[in-house]
Amino acid sequence: MPTVSFRFDAQLVSVRREVCPHARWDKVQRVWTMTPVEAQAFLDAGHAALYRGRTTGRIAVDNERWLVGFVQGAPMRQA
């Protein structure tokens, strides 16, 4: 099961609630646990929401960091 984390952002929280209502919060690791399909859907929907809002954010899926939102070339992996 992929783990997903992101800094608090009201738009991403709203997207997570809509797209992945069955995701589980892991208090110890401070990550969301989702199915692979949910994780991809969250990444895509999070990118679209931030793009519409003309903001950027970072989402980590299994420690792989993604830059999403209103930035050239997004969504893109970061080293």
C-alpha cells in the first residue's frame, strides 16, 4: 500500500477527502495509506486543483517527491 504525505494545504485536504475517502491516517508515520489507484488519482487531482488555484505544492508518494500545481513541467519528480 502506497503512503502519501504532503504539507497542510486546505486545497489538498479537500481533494484528499473527495478523491480518497477510504484512505487511512497512520499517526506514527504521519502519512496517508492508500491503494495505488487512489494514490495516482490523488496526485492527478491535487495537481489539477493547485493548477486552477495558481499555486504549487509537493506531494510525496512512497518517499518519491512530486512538484505539482502551477509550475512549468508539473507534475514532475524531484530528486
